[in-house]
Amino acid sequence: MFGSSGGGLMRGYGYGGGMMGGYGGYGGPGNFAGGLSWLGIVGMILHFLVYVGIFFLVFYFVRHWLASRDRHHQLQNSALQILNERYARGEVSTEDYQRMKKDLA
């Protein structure tokens, strides 16, 4: 009555009988109480990889955004530097220099 045939009061719990032959009940193989199954380990690894992937995507986009912002700033400075050099060499009149400098700002 209470053996491994699956009948009785404790049906499906422990190692005897039950719907899955004792696997999947409280304390059976594949549970945290009796051990971690390979599927649980794979799930934990996949979750870890997803979080690491999200971290690296955020890191990449922030780094890319900061680099592009710095490049834009450098281009503006280099254009202003070229204009200053042209003005110093006398290639640009004062009126043109003021207008071009205002356009670059």
C-alpha cells in the first residue's frame, strides 16, 4: 500500500512511485534539496550570459557615445584652429574671420 507502486498517502513525494517514478518530488533528484539538475545549471549559465551581454552592450554604447562626442569637439576645435591660422597668415579679412568664427561657434 505504501510501497514504490505509487499508491498511498505520500503519492508523488520522495523516491517511491508517483507520476515520475520519484523524480521531481520533494527531495528527489533534480531539486535544490536533493541536488541541482543539469538543466538548472544551464539556466543559471544562460542568465549569467544574458546579464554579461547587457552589461557589455551598455558599456559599448556609452563608450561609443563619449568617443563620438569627443570627435565632434575635436573637429570644431580644428576648424577654429585652421580659421585662426588663415587669419594670422592674412588669407581671410577681419569681416570674413568674424563671420566664419560666429558660424563655427
